[in-house]
Amino acid sequence: MNSNETKPKHPLLEKIEPSLIAVACGLLVGLVVMMIFNIQESFAGFFTMLVGAFNQGSRSIGNMFYMATPIILTGLSVGFAFKTGLFNIGAAGQMVIGAYTAIHIGVLWNLPAPLHWIIAILCGTLAGAIWGLIPGVLKALSNVNEVVATIMMNFIGMYLVMYMIKANVLNPLDSRSLNVQSTALLPTWGLDKIFPGSAINIGIIVALLAVVVIHIILNKTTLGYQLKATGYNKEGSTYAGINTKRNIIISMSIAGALAGLAGALYYLKLGNHLTTSSGLLPQGFDGISVALLGLSEPIGALIAGLFLSYIRQGGFYMQLYDFKPEIIDIIISTIIYFSALAVVLQTVFHKQIKKMKEKKRKTPNEEEVSS
Amino acid sequence: MDYIIEMNNICKQFGTLKANDDVTIQVKKGEIHALLGENGAGKSTLMSVLFGLYQPDSGEILIKGEKVLINNPNDANKLGIGMVHQHFKLVEAFTALENIVLGAEDTKYGFLTLDKAREKVLELSKLYKLEVKPDELISDISVGMQQRVEILKMLYRDAEILIFDEPTAVLTPQEIEELMNIIRKFAKEGKSIILITHKLNEIKAVADRCTVLRKGKYIGTVEVSKTSTEKMAEMMVGRKVSFTVDKKPKTPGDVILKVENLTVLNKAKNKELVKHATFEVRAGEIVGLAGIEGNGQTELVHAITGLRPFSEGSIAISGVDVTKDTVRDKYEKGLGHIPEDRQKHGLILDYNLAENLILQSYYLPEFQKHGFLKFDNIYIHAQNLIERFDIRSASGAKSSARSMSGGNQQKAIIAREISRDPKLLIAVQPTRGLDVGAIEYIHKQIIRQRDEDKGVFMVSLELDEIMDVSDRILVMYEGEIVAELDPKQTTINELGLYMSGSKGGKHNEQQ
């Protein structure tokens, strides 16, 4: 696809190439699926999906940022844990716990404006951190597989939150949480003027800050040095005298905090409620996709989160053409499948291209070519 | 031309690496033909081509004068080619007999019948004095016997061409002697043998002719009886090699490492892997620990360095008790550790060279401030070590450790450990898998540490290394330190007797 072999490639291009291949293949398969369902309108629908996010100008872009906020953060959470050698499948649970904590404070506490939402965010983040810490401790102390532990924590978190809503903040009319007080709503700081009519608030700015902070932690600090060393090679880190157990706990706590932050930011918003009947939060699992597509890098999570949100927005408008927006989830899932396969695909492409080139050149001077 | 095997102009390339570049080897019927070369010279690749594991890019193979295509090991078996791999290919949970027949089983109505096979195996085992216990599980028999099972596997399939890949690496000197006799007997019976090795004395002892490879290229074939060891070494390395290690006598000083009554249990806690080890290492001496692989040396070192818990005993470095210390505490008290497995323990392969050179010291004020790494200092530090220790890599301090050659990875580890100026240096198989040039260099570095009054504890499976470098030798057998010897007053033979448990140790006293 996107491979231009002859010249030595820019290292960045080489790094993101698998993701680009995955996206291209995913879109292609999406187009094929759309053609199967409705061939006449498939191209128009596909086109709408690609540009739909700009359908209503700045309003759509604002919404894209708003929808991207939680999945950038859960993507950051999963990616950060992965960089340090851990699979955090528990972003959904950490997020819901963070969300509930923020809602609880937002509904029941009485505080003045900036303090209220700041405390709600901080407590939500902390609650997420605790939800990540528990599987971290289990892993560090008795080597409980963190995949299993975090999945279980997802369900414990989900049911615990349902119970807590019913016990504390239930709006009996529609069996969901009460509206948070206006002092606890995230401000917009003028962003709503730039993107008029959109749902945007400062959540996206907080998410951007989180991306920068995590990037610095991973690449510039001794903490990141230790955490990555543990992730790359646990035995080697033990040999180096690094406390790998402590690192597992720290890493899972930070991952949990990021997901908790996602929950707090998303639900400190007028019109967003936790319900007593909803399942696991989808943004938690989107985080896995975002991290995969973003190659577990903080900047990658930012780009992948925006992309996913962008294409979802477009998918929404596809309904104009008799397509259900679920088709977007098919495409996104395909992209994720391909990003898992991307490295394989990349080598296959490279081999094919090399073969073709060799055939072309075979005749003149074989020995020089092969050297 | 009565060659039984001819491999002519074989080329095999992996990526950009030419593992075999126009290599030719011709083996006569009934001869013992040695294949000599350093690690990475392409010996194993060439034999894998002959055994059907790889397909050559170009070149031809002739067996008994006929051109053949060998697509897989089954084809090789049909042509009468058998191979004993360096790492045995045996099923641990099967008995010796089951392993021998595996892939060539007799069946009756679809059921396995072993009676005929047992007869044949026992007959072969008697004929060649290859003692095996056919009904013991592989996991319960010694390494020497496992090798005999592998040999019987070839004979059971009526192999005429026998390939041995570094067969002596896991054996004691006495077992090596036995194996050499068996190999001689095979040759006398008219079987043809290819012996892959980098040990010159073994070639001198048994081989008729010797083909030398270097960096994938064919260097030449010589008559062993008419060629000196020095000449063969020169062909192998490409330059003159000194075999002697320069070492001035030195009187040991204070005790640097004191290990008392150290016992290490296995994971299930029902077997002692190290049994009450007690010894000392003094300043200015190199203590060598000899032993056959898997007799508790690794566990002993891991316990001392803190990579593994132990159940009993105490450890002191320079008189300070470090029994309960963490790995980092031990480093701070003067431990340097060149680990056995440089890729698993010694390096973080995904980090670059500079990052690897601060693995134990990244948290010191020299390399960090308020938790932020000082990259300038880190790269200056790396540059210093690269120059001082001549570490070569594609892009200097920024090269990823993974991309470096084994020898340079090892140099990087040695540079890091020595530059931390430890009082005690523990070096485990410091030259494993390295070429002769790198080995010389590493021995020099280790001896220099001793000359600077450091205590050095060296574990090695290579007896020559133990004999040449050590000032004092300890021998370990089944987790027990069974002997303490002076290299000037002992022989490789005596060492071998201790290593195989036939001399010294508690179990012999009791008898």
C-alpha cells in the first residue's frame, strides 16, 4: 500500500507504516461490506463516512474533540500499561468507578464552582487509580494474571456502580443518576465560541495535558526508564536491581488513574448520566483499539483517538444513505484486526515488492544486485 | 572419486547475512571429517542444509555420486544421514526406547509393537558399547546417556553418514574419551562421520581430515595428521592466535566474598539445588568454578547476586553481611555481575547502548536530577565506555542493543560492570559463544581486575578457560562443592573425575 521501498525510509514513517496499512485495509473491507449491503449507495455512503465529520463545520469538529476525549485517555491508559509490559483490559471498570465518584461528588457535595469540578475530577482519577492498583498488587505479590484480574474488576466495578447509583444518586423517574450540580460541570473556557453548537468542554485540554505528561514520564524520567525496562525485560530489570514489583503496582495505578480521569471528564457534563441498566462502558474497550492503533505511544493514542472519533462522527451521517451507524463499528473492528496483523502484512508487502523488483533487474548483473 | 558426500558450492543467505558463501565439503567413505569454525562461521547452517532443514540458495549435493534433493529430515534419513544435534531433540516424557523408535515405529493392526525394536536397540547398544537403560524416562537419565540415545536413534535407522554437532560440549573429559572411541569404531565399520566442533584438540585426536569455514566462506581442507593445531587455529580465526594467558603471580589479600552454608531449593522446595556451599574469594585472586552444566552453578550465582531466594546460609561482601540485601544494595556494596545469559539478564535489548550502560546506576545523581534523566551525561558516559572498551556497533551510543553482535554485547556488559568499579566481580561463562579474538580480550580484562586487587569469581563450562584463568578452582557436582584445586597442580583429567562425581564429595565418602 503505502510503501516506497528504494530510499531508506524516515524512521517515523517506518514506525507508523503498520498503522496506516491497517487503516487502509480496514476502510477497504468496510467498503466491501457496504457494497454487499447496498451496492448503489455504497460509494456515496463511504464518502460521507470519510468526510462526515466536517459535515457541519466547526460544530462537528467540536463534537469530534468531545467524543475523542474519553477514548484518548483510555487509550493512553491501555498503551501506558502495555509499554510497561502489562495488559490493562480493565479500563472500562476503572472508568466507570472514576465516573461514579465524580458524579457522586457532583451531585451530593456543595462546593463553589471551580473547586467543585476540580475536586470531582481529582477524586474520580484517584478512584480509577485504586481500581487499577488492586490488580497491580495482586500481580506483583502473587503473580495473578492481570488480564483476568482486570476483567473481573470490570464487572465488580460495573455492578458496584449500579448499586451505588441506586443507593445514593438515583433519579427514580428514568432509573439513572441525577444531574450533577452546575458548579460541578466542566467549563468550556470559550471553546464553545470556537466550536459553536458543539458539546466541547475543557475535557479535551485535560486529555492533551495527560498525553504530554505521560509522554514526559515515559521518555524523560527515571520512573519511565524503570517502568519501560520492566516492560521490555523483567528478568533484565531484576538483574539491574530495579524493584519490578513496585513498578507493576505504580504502572497499573497510573493506568487506572487515566481511565478514571476519562470517566470523570465524560460524565461531568450536562445530559450524560450513568444508568442502572447499562453494561460495561464501551469507551473502556475502545481504549484497547486506540492503544493498538496508536502503537502504545502517548502521541499515537491522541491521533488514534481523534481518528476513531472522527470516523464515528462520519458514520453517524451515513444514516442519510440507508446505512446503520453500526457499520462503523464493523470498520473499526476490522481496522483493529488489521493492526494486530499489520506487521505481518507489512513484511508480506515488502517481500512482494522486493520480488517484483528483483525480477525486473535479474538480467543485467545479478551479483551486484544481491550484495 | 569415492566420496560418499559431496556438497559443492553451497550458498545460503538469511536476509543480508551470507551464512554459507560458496562452501564445498567432500567426505570420503569411512573417514572422520571435522568441520571447524568459530561460532557463526556457518557450520551448523551447512549441516542443516545436508540434513534437509534448510534449502540451499544454490549449489548441489551428491550422495554416493548421485545428485540428490533433500527437502526435509525424512529425506535425509532415507539417504542414510543421521544427526546428533547440539541441543538434543528428545521427548522428555518418553522412555529412551520410545524416543529411539519415534518416527520409525513398528505397528501391528495400528498398535505399537516395541519388542522387535527393543531387540535391535539392545543389539546395537551391545555392539558399540553404548550403554542405555531403554525403559527409563529421558528426564531421569544423565546427559551422557541422552546423547547415547541420540546416537542409537541414528543407528536404529541404519544411518551410514553420522553428523555430530558439538557433541562434547556437555560431557566430562572421561565421557569425551569414550565418545571418541565410539566414533573411531564407527569409522572402522565403514560409516562416515562429520564432526562439527571448534575444539582443536578433539580434531587432532580423532579426525582424518578437516574442513575449515570462516565467516561463511570455505577456507580449505587439510589432512589433520600433517597440520599443526596452530595452523588450523590460524585458518579458523584468520590470524595468529596466542593460546597462553599472560598472568603474573599474585598473593591474595583480604576476603572479599564469603559464602557460608548456602542452600538453594528448587521451586517445589523438595530438592536441594545447591547444598551447603561454603567458600571465599579474596582480593587479587580469580576463583574458577568448574562443573558440568546444570549442577547448581547457575543457582549458586543467582542466590549470591540476589536473583533467586535461598533457604539457608549467609553471604558477606568485604566483611559486610548482605544475606538479606536486595540486588541494588548488593551492587552498592561492591558487586559486579557479568551474567550467564547476556540477552535475558545482562541487557534490555530494546534499549539502546547508552541506556544499557546505566542499567544499575540510572538513579544516581550523575544521571538524574529530580527524577529527570540527564541525557547529556548519559551519552557522554556511553561515549567514554565505547572508546575505553572498544565497543563496536552500527550507530554508536544510539544503537539498539538488539542489533549488536554477541561479542560487542558482552563487551558492553563488561564495560558497564567494570566501570562501576566493583570490589567483587562475578563472571558467569564470560566468553560463551564468542570468537577467539573476543575471548582473548575478555580474559585480559578479567585478569586486569584481579591485578587491581578485586576479587573475581568466574563460573565456566570450558575447562581450558578454568585452567588458564583461575588462581584457584572449585568443582561443583550435583549442587555440592566437591573439591578445591590448584590449577598448577591438577590436570584436566582430575578435574573431570570430580566433575562427574566419581571423586570427592559426601556421596563418595559414605560408600
